[in-house]
Amino acid sequence: MVVKTIKFEDFDGRMREEDFRFNLSPAEVYDLQKSMNGGLNALLEQIIKEQDEVRMTEYMKKLVTMSYGVKSLDGRNFRKSPEILADFVSTNAFSEIYMTLTHDADAAVDFVNGILPSREALERYTKMMEASLAKMDKEQDTPTVDQTGIVPISNN
């Protein structure tokens, strides 16, 4: 989790300084990986290699909006919802962090590394997913018995 203290001007002209929290769960990272051709790392490497500023700004905006949330008082939950996100993006704090991350490569790298789950958590979930996929592959290779009790023969 990243906690960013952001200074911004509200719409009454007053300067404010508030803490904002950003986090991606292992499940969110998994979904993100699967939604990108070649995965998250490959996309980042390609954007950096091609110095594609348009894609980089789109990517940073997606990460900021995906990771923003509100931590519960007891620390058990990190709440995200369209309403919570709408409240955040309608502030100048959103503009401040978005502009910083799209114009400061070091800040962007720190942000991305900070919102990702720990390496240990990612490795644990990756092993679980690989085991699940291996089991699914094995089950697909196992002949199934139809309702008549006959194992179908394949033409392979």
C-alpha cells in the first residue's frame, strides 16, 4: 500500500494537505496481468522501450484509479467503489498525483512498486494459480466416462 500526502487547492481556493491510499490486491494484479497482452511487465517494458508517452499516461491513470481506495478504521478492509473513486477524481488531489506520475519517472516507478502486493504474496498466489492450471490440464487429459459408462475414443 502507498500512502501519498498530497497538497492541493480545493474549489474554494484553500490549500489542503491530505493522505490518500493506493493498493492493488493479488487478485487485482492477476486480473490486470490477464487483461494485458504479455502481462503487466511486458507492457511496461514495451512502453518504456518505445517511449510511448500516450500509453504511459493511459497506463498510469488506470493504475491510479484502480488502486485508489479508503482503508477501514480497523485496517481489515480497503474499500473501493465507483462512488469512492468519483469523490477522489473530482478533487485536485487526483490531478496532482496524476500529473506527477506522468512527468516523473522515478515517482512512477516508486508508485507502481508500492501499490503491488509483496513479492511473497505474489509468489504464493502464482504457485496456487499454476497448481490449479496444472490440475485443470490434467483433468482435460483424463478420459471422461459418459452416461452410458463408455469412455469416448478420440481421433487424435
